[in-house]
Amino acid sequence: MANIKSAEKRVRIAAKQTLRNKSYKSAMKTAIKNFQESLAEKDNETIQVNYKKAIKCIDKVSSKGIIHPNARDRKKSQLTKMLNRDEAV
């Protein structure tokens, strides 16, 4: 355990931030999974809706500094490839 007052505060803050970040990351992963499930169902309307939600969620998480900008770009690129691959079939 930290002995210095500022170090104790940093421990408290880190715990709060970890909890908050975990919920945002979980929401992002859920949005991505929903998009992938809609791809499997092959319903174009839900695919587009879930794609937009997933991209929005990824951007929101990145803007809060929870994921690195390169990770954001990689995830968005992967989703776009999935979408384009599905449209080609």
C-alpha cells in the first residue's frame, strides 16, 4: 500500500478509471459482436444499423483515450472489410 498521500490518491483514481474504462470497452466489444451476429443473419438493414453503432462506439472509446488511435483504426478497418466482404457475396 502507498504511504504518500498523493500516491494513495493515484491508487483510488486508477481504480475508478479502470472500472469506467472496463465498462466502455465492454460496450464496444458488445457492439462489435452484435455487428458480427447481424452479418451471420444476412439482414442488410440490421447489418447497416449495427455497423454504424459499432463504428460510433469505437470512435467514442478512442476519443476518451481508452484505446490507442491505431487500435481504433485497425478495428474500424476490420469491420469495414467484413461489411464489404459480406456485400460482395
